[in-house]
Amino acid sequence: MSVVAGISTPRGTGGLAVIRISGEGCIDIARRVFKPSGSTEIADMKGYTCCYGFVRDEENKIIDDCILTVFRAPHSYTGEDTVEISCHGGVYVSEKILRAVIACGAESAGAGEFTKRAFLNGKLDLTRAEAVMDVISANSEAELHMAENLRTGAVFGRVRECSEIIRELLASVAVWIDYPDEDMSDITPDSALEKLGEVRTKLEDLSANYDTGRILREGVSTAVVGKPNVGKSTLFNCLSGFDRSIVTEIAGTTRDVIEESVRLGNIVLRLADTAGIHQTDEIVEKIGVEHAQRLIDSSELVIAVFDGSCPCTADDFELVERIKNRKCVAVVNKNDREQLFDTEVLTKNNILTVYLSAKEKDGIDRLGKAVESVLGVSPETFSETAVNERQKRCIDRALECVREAESAIKAGEMFDVVNVLIDDAEQSLLELTGERVTEAVVNEVFSKFCVGK
């Protein structure tokens, strides 16, 4: 592979910037741009060693004084010889050094180029490689913990357990197919079903916790709904941390949908503050109400706000009917006032209820716990192995093949028919780990990375 170079630190002003160069010949390219201040020869430097010196341009003018670090193959991130030049942080100086490196023969690194090389050189399996970007993009302790689990091989380990069982089964079936009239294989329909059942259970567990990871990575579309003047916009602003929605004592102030992403505990909510839901003949307000009703049906989570200081109204009862079969948290707001709202309508419909005062910012932590409960995400689930969408597709394909193989055995099919299904399951698992994967899939995975990683 050719020598590639890229800036591995974020674009902008900072204390340091790092230019990473990787590939056979990177030492020679580094020697042409970097001049040690002493008698050190870059070509003689051992791995994990540094030296101080100056980077010069083609006209031999000093660009910056820097620290150069050498990593020798295979003991580097990419598995290749790698050099990192640490310069003073800044867009201009780092890009000028990168241009000097490229002028000496390196190619500009693409998105995820260095991690892709680590995968191709056997330093990482594909699941660990994907977890690198999860670590970089983590926005909470739970997200980081889950990403670290993946990066240390949690998915790979569980999938490998399934593969080992499948390979053992495939070996027994192969013997049965090659020597059908001889007693050389101990495989029976019952023993095959037992092994397939074990694999199916493991794959079902992996597939089931996909939603946990998706919720932590992508957030949850959430509609904040309720009749006018119950405090929806006040709650929205409280969660947002600033006055995103207009709040007045006049009912019906919010007519359009206002959106904002907020973090509530360990979960990102993609909030939509909606118009108050009630009967109205005013044209613009009616459109807002209809939009709010559609959001109830399309959102993954509904936060329904009720005014605790007022008795239930027909609009409240109608809202409860609309939300009772959805993932929903009922917020009885204004608990800093005398409480007149009858919550029986909520409890008898099994709607999880939280009492708070959005104006006083009291009870938001209780809302966070209620949201986690409704979504099925708790501190215990944060340590689970949550697969991403590509991995889930592979798992689901393997799971489908395993279930079909079980059905075929129960229907009395011969093992040569079942063998095809079991082998297809194994191919899907090998694609998941990257042990047998197309170039197109590899390119798709690393296209989502940042340049320099």
C-alpha cells in the first residue's frame, strides 16, 4: 500500500496538531521534511521513540519546530511503519506541514484511512474498527462504556462463539454427507437442533439489544404534547437549557413545531414542542393541532403534559385515549401549585406518570428515569453489547438461516439440504466480523470515519 498522510487532530487552533504518516516508505518521507536538532538519524530510530527538530519546506525554510515519533511495523496502530509529527496547533501550520509531506511523495489520507489499514493488516476486526468511531463520537458515560466494550471485542467474541458451534456442526454434517452409509458421524436431528438452538438464542440476544445502542447513538424522536397553556414550552425550554420556545400566559402561543436535541440523563431526546391539542376553528391553530396529532403517531416517545393545578377536561381525556397505546410518559406539571388534576385517568391506562414543576425546574431527574424505564433502557443495559445497523443486518440474516435450518430438520429434510442453510448463516457471521467481506462493505464502513483516524 502507498504512503498516506493526514492531520489526525481536529481542525482549529489548539496546543498541538498531529500529522500522521503511514505505509512502507514513510520513514524516508519523514526524513526529507524533518531535520533533527542533534545527530539523530530518523532511519535509525526505534519504535516508540521521539526526537525534537524542525520541519522544512521545499525551499528549506523552517515551517515549525516539532516532535517526531516513530512506530515500527507491526507494532503500530495501522500495523505499518508510522510516523507522527506533533507541531504547534493551528490550521495554517498543520496544513502547511501536511502539504510538505505530500510534496515529498505521500498521498492524502481518505476518511478512516488509518483504521482501514489497521483492519486490512489484521490489527482490528471489523466490529472493533467500527467501535473506534463510536468512541470518538460518544456523548455520555453510557455511550463511551458501550463503545469501549465493542472496541475490546465484545461483539466479535459473542459472534465467534456462534461461529465455533456452527463450524463444528458443519464438520459433522460434511462427514455425514461424504459417508452416508458408514457410522462415522454422531450427528442426529436432535443433536443438530440442540446446537442450532444454542446459536439462535445467542443471536437473538445480540439482535434484541440493537435498540439500546441505537437509542444511545442516535437519540429518540420525542413529541411534547398537551392542551394549551399546560407548560409544554416551559418544559421544552427547561430541557433545552435556554428559551427556545416562546412562553406566555396566553393559550395557543405555540402554533408551529419547534425542534431541539437535548440530553436527559444518558439519552438524547430529539424534542418537538407542538401546538396545544384542543378543539378549535381558527385555521392556523387547527393546522398546528393536526400536526401535533400526527407527531404523536410518528414519534418514538411521547411526553404528554397535563396541568396539575386544573381539573381534567374533555381535551385531557381525548389526549389520554390517543397516547395510551404508545410509549409515553405523562408529566403532571405545576406541582408547585394546589393539585386538582385527577390522575386516575392516567393510572387506569397504565401510563407512567411524573410530577414536576417545569417553571421551578423541579423533578427533571425523575422525568429522566421515567423516560429510561419506558424505553427499556436502564443503567444495567448500558453494559450490554449493542450492535450497529450493519452488524444487525448480518445477525438477522444468520438468524433467519438458523431458524430455517431448524424448520427443515423438524420437517424431516436430509442434512445435505440443511447444510446449505447452516453455511449461509456462517457466511453472514464472517461478513459481520470482516473475515469474509466485500470491498464495497469495507469502503462503506470506513466512509463514515473522520479523516486522520
